[in-house]
Amino acid sequence: MSHNFKELKVWQKTRVLIKKIYEVSAKLPSREKYGLSSQIQRAAVSIASNIAEGSGRGSDKEFIYFLNIARASSFELETQVILLNDLDYINTSEVEEILNSIEEIQKMLFGFISKLKRD
């Protein structure tokens, strides 16, 4: 069963998160270009990419597999954002905004996975 990833609210919300992550990473010190900056970008893009890849697979079981990878990437990104805060690279309001967005995406992914498992 194929899903149109572009119509999925979780994928759309992830695109907004990616934009915010790129805005934040542009403000990071240049020494982080190949460090945390690159890692947070890759983790954020991985969430959307795995949702999209899974949506094109032939079965819900395969889709669930990729949604779980997307979810794992969201936890990776959450950790990295917390580290950015620990290092005083971004302000508290930005951290809270990003973490709230990540948490919402995690809940949506969990709910979507649960629904696909029931169907």
C-alpha cells in the first residue's frame, strides 16, 4: 500500500523543522561546519527522507520500518539540539521551539506507526 508522503502532516511538519535547523546551523561557529552543524542537518533531513522512502515501499510493514528509522533520527536530532544548548550555541527560546517541534513529530510518528500496525 503506497502513501503520498507529500500529503502526510508529519512530513510537512518535518520540512518546517528542517528549515529551522538550517537557520540555526548557519549561526553556529565555523569550526562546527563539519561537526554539530552537519550532524543536525543530516539528522533532520533523515527524518523527512525516511518518511518519503517508506511511503513508496510496497507494504505497511516496510513503511513502519522506515518510520521507525525516522523516529530514531528525531531522537538523534533532539540530543544534538540539547548539546547545542549545553554549548551555549543557541538561545533558550530557539531550543524550546525546536524541541517542541521534535516532540510533536515524535508523537505523530508514534501514532502513525501504531495506526499502521492496527490496520
